[in-house]
Amino acid sequence: MKLFTFDELDKADLIIDAVYEGGTRGNAADDPIGKLLRVGNQGGFRYSGTASAINYLVLYTSGLDTDWPDIIDVEQGIFQYFGDNKSPGNEIHDTPKKGNLILKNLFDELHNFPVNYSSIPPIFIFFKFPTKNSNRSVQFKGLCVPGADRISAVDDLIAVWKTKDGQRFQNYRSFFTIIESAIISRAWIDSIDNGNKDCSIAPKAWQRWQKKGDRMPLVAPRSKQARTVSEQLPDDDAHTNMLLEIFVYFSANPFIFEKFAAFIYTLSDKNVIIDEITRNVIDGGRDAIGRYKLGIDKDPVYAEFALEAKCYNPGLNGDKANTVGVKETSRLISRIRNRQFGILVTTS
């Protein structure tokens, strides 16, 4: 993995998945994004220029907010990003950094007809990526454009409701496409900063977007299908603590975990339907039975599935992990009939 030190940042190119180290002073001056680009050193929305005339925009996230999960689908090149109205008391656009207003203006421009693609600024994505030298280090995740070919104009920017401390409020959920650009050259960034906006030195995918509105997503299929143990377990404290809390809570009564596992699976996809939580004993090797809805709502086709739940020790608190092995998976597979599929939900 390419790593740029704090002293190298003002001359560095932006390289996909490269890490840019923060400083060590212990204050806001350690922020690497403000040294990489002419933007502020705080907040999720940072821009060069003014809110009404943005030269380029930075979307920064820790990726750890479970209420507002900013997620990159690296295989499809799609980025889900939530706005900055994350607590009650404000109208959706009335935020200190005007992030939601920026989102609204971006997608209004996208949905205009005809679309003036040259009016949409470059958008750079950064995720928090602490290193041993600095907790403020970040990782560059790509150059993106608003919307996605697989998501309709009705769904690419949605105001969603949340409740906090008994109070209701709205925030935006937006979708972007990370376009195919391995390197963002310092020369192009400098040209934008100097007011030239020389697109001839911009990435080819950006030039095509500006001219035709074609999205060329950065598609990156997995190189292997089987994930390692470390890839299957949480890689941060918040998710580790959540997993341990779930295991400890349900380990005394694993049967209750079966209901919880079925509920968790329904959260993964709106097309999942749980028909039955099987009884505690003689359950036929299936803890839950359900269907997955395919096709249009008025005339769907259903694929049946069997769900198995295993509340096993993940081994994250110093104990030995109790892994799900061949015995458990083969037991589930043996219960799957023609045109059915299996789901296994586990804490391990």
C-alpha cells in the first residue's frame, strides 16, 4: 500500500487506496486533507471555492457511524453517502457546513434537462485510516460523480427520516459513482486551484463524463471468493464491541438468537421474507424458513431459502474462537432442495 508522509502531501498525486498521513502536533493542523487540497481541515463536506461556485468537493467520512453508514461497493464502484444533518433541531438544509444544500444543488444540476455536466465539480472521497504515526491519516478512495447508472433519478438522492431522543428529523442519503481513474495528477489539481480547469490533463473518465455524461465506474471484482478470517471479522473497535455484545447477550439462550438472526437477514434486503422460525428441537436442520422475492411487485416469483443461525464465540476477547466449519455448513446444505438456497448467520 502506497503511503505518503505528512511532509509530502502538498506535492502528492491522489492515488486510489493510497494512505496520506496526518501530522503529529495533536491539533487540527494535523489534518492531511487540508494540506493535500485547498479545502478546510474539518467536517465531512469540504470544498474549494464557495458553496455556490465549487471548484472541487471533498467528501470525508470515518465510515464508522452505524446510524449513517457511508459505504463503498468496491465491486460495482458505487458510494453511498449520508448528509450532515445528523441530529434533530434543524431543517434538512440548515447545517453549519451547508453539506445537505451542496448535495441538493449537485443533484438538482444532475436532474436538469439538458444537463450541463461541466457545471458539476470533481468530487474526491476520503476515508479515515489511522496509522501508527497519526490518528488523522486518511485513505483516498476515488474521484466520483453524482448518481449511478443502476439507481434511478428518483432514488439517487432521498430525504430519510430518523428519530433521536424522541425527536424526528431528516437527512439525505445519496449515491455516487466512483469513476475509473487510478491517479489524480497534482498538475490537474493545481490547474483547478489556479482557475484554469484544464480538462486535457484530467483523467480520461472525467473528460468523458464532462463531454457526454457517461459514467465509467471503477469496477473491481474480488480476486478470490473465499474471505480470510480477518476479512470476516470486524476491523475496528466499534464493530468488535457490537459483535461481542451480541454474542454475550444471546450465548445463554442460543434459541433466541435464531429469531435475532432471521431479523438481521431481513434488514439486509427488503425482498427477504421470513415465513417461520422453527421450533427449538427437531427443526429439520433449519432455524428459519423464508422466501426471497424476485421480479415486479405485482407479479413476483419467490425463491425459498433455509436459514441456520450459530451463536458461536468469535474469539475477540481473548477466548478461543469457535469457528463454523464443514459440519455446520454441510448440515445446512444437505437440507436445501432444488431451487432453494441457504443462509448462515453467525457471530463467529
